[in-house]
Amino acid sequence: MRYRFFVLFMSFFINDRSFAQEKVRLSPGFGESITRELAPFFSLSRGQIEVLLKGEVVSNGKVSSPTGHEQEMTLFIAGVHPRNCTRAMRKLSLYENYHNYLDFIKTSQYVEQTQRFAFVIDHTLMPFPMSVRFKIPRIKGPGKYPFTFEDGFLKDLRGTVVVQELGKFCVMGLKTDWRGPDTKIPDIVFSTFIQTVGKMGLEHLIRVSLF
């Protein structure tokens, strides 16, 4: 397990940095605006605000076992896109193409009439593929968009996607909470996995949606 864990981190490190990525460089004055937009979902530390101002992605994931038969998960991800929200979401709203954007998403489908987004996540670190289905509109501009996983591995997970204008830039965030049956995945492995995938995932989505 430790060897596979090391390979995962190395593969993410190499793949993510093998492409140049345009990043924002914001003045400290933007920190208050970022804090205000994300405050309803997560309390940012000063260090995390500085990370966002440098154009980096913040990812905070935690998994615990409140009882012997349950696990509890929280995940918060945020970043600042170098384009405005409307321009950024032209590509990111095409959910059916996400398997082309992210290597760990193997299939992705979206049904316009029902607003159902379904995808399968798989990676060498995971003991089995994770099938996820939830209802969410095509996000084409600023707003707050709640969603719930309807079935599958993390059934009843609740979350919110945040997309907010910040001058000529766009603040993007995602907050999720879940409590359910024990997944049989150790808390530390589960926690590190969601935090790492969340960070690298948003970084990659920002990169592929620059043009």
C-alpha cells in the first residue's frame, strides 16, 4: 500500500507539472473579497488566503470514524480562475466531456432533461471503481449550486459548487459533507486521496478551460 501511495503522488506530481499553467497573481487587497465569497462554506486561514492569491488551489479534506460502523467525510476545494466565470464555464459546463479532462474519470455522462450527471472514478490507489450520480444544472455563470449524490459509493453526500466573479477573475469552490457506512478504506488513505484528487482535479480543470 505504501508503494502504491508513493507512485500515486509521484504520478500526480510529474503529470501536473509537466505543463505550464497560467496562474493569477492577486494583490493582498483581493483577500477580503475571496474570504467573503467563501465564508459561508469554509473559514479560510491567512495561509490559505495567501495560497489563493498566488493562483494555487486550496484543498482541505478530512475523514474520520465517529463510530465503529460509520465514516464521516468533509472536503473543501477552492481556486481562482484567470478568466471570468462565463468564459471559464464554457468548457467546464460540458460535464459529458470530463472523462477527457481528468485521467481518473473513466466515463462521464450528462442528461440535459433530468440534469443527471454520472461518472466513474478509478485509480490504482482505489480498491474498486467509484460510481457517482447526482443532479446539477449546467453551470454557465456565477452562483451557488447545491447537489446530492443519489446513490453509489457515497450515497447521500451533500455539496455545493460555488462560482463567483472576482473582478476579471472567477473564484471557484466546492464543499461536500458525508456520513455513511464504513467504506473499509482507512481514514488516512481516504482523506489523503480525496484531498489530493480534489487539488489536482481543480488545477487541471482550470488549466484545460483557459482557452
